[in-house]
Amino acid sequence: MSEPTGLDDLFSFEEEPPVRPGRARGGRLRWLFRLLLTAAGVTAVVLVGLRAVGLQLSIGIVVAGVLAVLTVRRVTAALAPPPPPRSGPRTPAGEEPGGYNWAARDALRAAINGWERPLEWSSGNQERFTERILPRLGELADERLRQRHGLTREADPTRARALLGDPLWSFLETPSRRPPSPRDLAAIVAELEKI
């Protein structure tokens, strides 16, 4: 069985680290080919430009100069520090700003809004509650049952009913005539946490 998972864990969000492009097979050969092709192109342009203004230089000197410039460019690009973050004011390293950025889109705010808006919208309307909130609560119950016990309400109704308990089972299966109060909803969520 897997570890116990709370509703907070189901709504948490962790950003995955950025994927660093690895060198494909033949990466150095490809890089060398591109370097030589670029050097040949730049050398040709420089020689044509020099001849256009009446100057002549040895091809070897021009090629050596172009290769030197391209190598210095590559080395400096590899040693350059990462670019500064684009959003928000700069804060010293290791410190976080004191306030919460309400304009930022984070997973916690999205999860809260995912429940807050439908709950508010259906607070006085049983039909809306039955259409919007009850299926979500049923999905949460099924997910908890699946994670902890390897079943869902549809797959094994008898065992699911025993695990959920009669009050939670009847709430999920037979909608009431009125939406539950915030206290009743908190009790339902507490029962879901106990699964």
C-alpha cells in the first residue's frame, strides 16, 4: 500500500526541475561541423568585404582570426552567469520578499479557487450543488479509497460503503434536499480525511 495522503497533498503542486538538454550522440562532431561551416561563411564574407575596399589579407590569417573570435565567444557564453530573474524586484540572495504576490498564479490559489467559487456559487441552490460539488466530493472519496484500499465505490460498493461509513455513503449516493451547511461540509471533509 502507498503512504497515507491528505487532501493537502492532493492539492499541492511542485514545479519540476527544468530539463537540461543532454548532449546527443555525435554532439561534438555536430558542434565541430557547425563551427567549421560558420567559420567558412564568416571568412568568405570578411574576404569579400576586404577585397571590396581594396585590401588583401592571407586566407590563413582571416581563418585564424575568425576561429579565435568564435572560440572566445563560446568560452564566454559557457562561463557567463545565469540571467537574473525577470519578474519582481531584485531581492538579495537567500531572502524572500515579505509579502504575498497575489497577482502570481500558483497552484494553491488555483486549488482554493477550484473549490471556493463553485461552493459559493452553489451555496443556496441544491441543483447546482448536486451538479458541481457532489461529483467532486465523490471523486475525492474514490481517489482516497483507491490510494488506501485499492478500490472505488463503483468497483466494490459493499466494501466501499463499509469503509466510508453510512453517513458519508448516503451523502454521496443520495443527494439531500438542501445544500449542506459549512459545518456539515467540514464534517464531510473530516470523514474523507479519515478514509
